[in-house]
Amino acid sequence: MPIYEPGRRVAIIAGVRTPFAKAGTTLRALSAIELGKIAVSELVHRTDLDPASIDLLVFGTVLPSVLAPNIAREIALMPLLPKRLDAYSVSRACASANQAITNAADQIALGHAHVAIAGGAEALSSVPILHSRGFSDALVAASKAKTLSARLQAFAKIRAKDFIPITPAIAEPTTGESMGQSAEKMAKLNGVTRDEQDALALASHENAAKGTADGRLTAEMVPVMVPPKFAAAMTSDNGIRSDTTAAALAALRPVFDRRYGTVTAGNSSPLTDGGAAVLLMSEEAAKAAGLQPKAYIRSYAYAALDPGEQLLQAPVLAAPMALERAGLTLKEMDLVEMHEAFAAQVLSNLRGFESQYWAERAGFSSPLGAVDRTRLNVMGGSISIGHPFGATGARVTTTLVNELERRGGQFGLMTVCAAGGLGFAMVVERA
Ligand SMILES: CC(C)(COP(=O)(O)OP(=O)(O)OC[C@H]1O[C@@H](n2cnc3c(N)ncnc32)[C@H](O)[C@@H]1OP(=O)(O)O)[C@@H](O)C(=O)NCCC(=O)NCCS
């Protein structure tokens, strides 16, 4: 039973993103808010959308600015958009843009909105660095002190270790395990070899390089003038290595388990800066505005498992649910887009789709089956293109609907794994 049957169909009209840049490189001077504004304003201009018609803006980010935590509202307050535009932010780790999209879609399906922009952005070049608790306590005490000696006393309590800053770790708060360590564990538990991981990484780079060379990937981007000089434009993702080879990948040393590991910088997604946004509309609103939808959201599902188990395996639980809600099978999918946090995770998820054990865990009597690899991540994935946590879900959605249209396909499945043992899947149908 399609999930949106009782409500209105939600159309995906278009998507736009910034080029993705490895953290610390070309886009390092831009905040997530600025990256989001660039993607959203291009989306409005490219679709010739009347800004006054937008009802809602939902945006995802994983590491928000401490000073402006509601990224969506900051974006909505750019001069192009009306000040009355309702806007709020969501966080669901690497599936944050997916959460933004499904929140906005729900509002359209319910009839609460007709036109919504949803997406996400991440600036991993500028993650917030915090003072230790001891140092913060001393600063607060000093600010409240009424005399010079009381102020000095507050600072006297600071110990050497208090000067060590705290940087956000890509690790599970409950288990302490980093994403990379989880990927290592999943490779071992699912029997995923180094060769398989490197082959998937190579395919990711080759497909993304092809998509860049023939303009399919770059068509989804808005060129970004690079601050502070604004003398040059960034026009394509800078992590794609058109020259990488199986031999070069095989030569890289494991990062997260140096002695026995298989996960390397080459078969992991890099830390990345970027922003992405999609335009969603009710069918009636699209018709009234003369906009041709690319696809409709047919169904979606979220799932979760114990993060201490296989942190990035929950797409295996979400995908069968989304397909069941769509009333469709994996075989009917013309394209499959899977977020590539690590090659080890994608390959573990693919193994899970074929496994009786995981089917039963998801509440089904038989597995989904094997994904046709010629339909998987045909324009590359997060390993090559990059992975700005908050933005990836909107990047994947845009690519899926564009490529579905290009190939004349009918149905597409996307999956995204996320911290906390969360997983997402969505089925789209070409309009
Ligand atoms: C894996 C990780 C630690 C690597 O970081 P890094 O060391 O800064 O990565 P680099 O890009 O500098 O690559 C390291 C080396 O591998 C090489 N390399 C990377 N990819 C390569 C490829 N495809 N082909 C050939 N060489 C490659 C680089 O050239 C570099 O070589 P050098 O040291 O001689 O310059 C980092 O990307 C990371 O933490 N990724 C995971 C992020 C994560 O957990 N995300 C959450 C997932 S949801």
C-alpha cells in the first residue's frame, strides 16, 4: 500500500547542490549556512519559482553553528525569500537531508503545505571546537566575580588539562566506537574483503568521473565563487579521482585497524563541505505553477538497530519496509542509490539484502535479493563525490530522480545509513 495514498502525492521538482569539496580545501571559508543559501537560491532561480509561493523550508545539519543553530531559518532569512517563510532544522546524522525531505513531504501530503524546499548542508572545515568543562566553569565564575581577587581565584582553579580543547569525534556517544571502527567490524562480520571494498571504491570514482566529464553530475551543481578573493569558481567536486587505479587503492594502508584492517582512506568517504536542496510540491501546485515534476515520492521508511551491533546496517531493515509500503520489489527498481559511508558498509548492506537472517530481522519471510550492480550508484557515490553529512541525502535524491528521468526508468530506491544505528530508505517513481 503506497504510504502517500491517503494524502496528496508529493512531487520532486528539482534539486541543486554546491560542488562538494574535501574539508580544509576550496570551500573551507564558507559556513554551512552560506553553503545552504547558495544551493537554495540557485534552486529558486533555476526553477523560476515565485519565492512568495514557498510555504516551508526544512534543512538538515549535523554539526550546527553554536551561534545560529536553526540553519533553516538563517537560510530562509536571505533577501531572496519572504521573511514570513516558516523554517526549521532537523538532525538525523547522515540522513539529515532525508529527514528534511520526508518532513516537508509529510506536510505536503497532509495538506499543510503546497511548496517546500528541503535539504541540508555541512561545513566540516569549520567544526565547533569547545573549551573543556573546567575552563568554561572558570570563565563563567570569572564573569560573575565582583572583585579582581575573586576573578583571579576563578582562573586559579584552571588545571593544565583544562586547556585541552574538545573537538567533535565521529564516534558513537554510547559505545565510543568511531564510524571507521564500525566499518572495520562490519567488514569482518560480513566477510567483506579488502579487494571487494577497493573495487567498489574504484567503481565509485570511475562512475563519478564519467558523470563529471559528460556533464550529468555538474548539471546538478551551482558553481561557487571561492572566497575570500572570489577570483575563481569551483565548478565540480574535488574529491573525485579520475586517475585512481586498483593498484593505487590496494597500496593504501588501513586507517582504523592498522594491523589487521581493510578500511583505508581510499575506500572511505572523505570529510567534506557542501550544501544541497530539493524542491517539493503538491501535484496541484506543480501543475498550477507550470512545473513538470521529475518524480513522486512513492514511500519511505526509517529503521534502527543497536549501535553496538553493526552501526551502519539499518538500511537493510529500512529498505524492505519502504518497498513493501510502495507495493514494489527490488527487481522493479531501475536504479538504486546507496549512500557510501564506507565500501565495507555498502557491501555489508548488499549482503544483508540477500540474507534470510536480515530479512527476518526486518520482519519479512524472504530476503529482498541481490542488487543489480549495473544499476547501483551509476554516477558515483559518497566515497568519490564526498559526504557533507547534512547534505548527502539531498544529493542522492537529486541524482536518483535526474538519472531515472534520463534513462526513462520508472522506479528508484535510495538508502542511507546514519550514526546511532539508524537507516533510511525511499522509493521514488518517475512522473
Ligand atoms: C579515512 C580518513 C581518516 C582519511 O583521511 P585522510 O588521511 O585525511 O585522507 P586523505 O585524503 O589525505 O588520504 C590519505 C592518503 O590516501 C590517498 N588516497 C585517498 N584516496 C585515494 C584513492 N582513491 N586513490 C589513491 N590514493 C588515495 C591520498 O592521496 C593520501 O595520500 P598521501 O598521504 O600520500 O597524500 C577520513 O577520510 C575519514 O575519517 N573518513 C571517514 C569519515 C566518516 O567517518 N564519515 C562518516 C561516515 S557516515
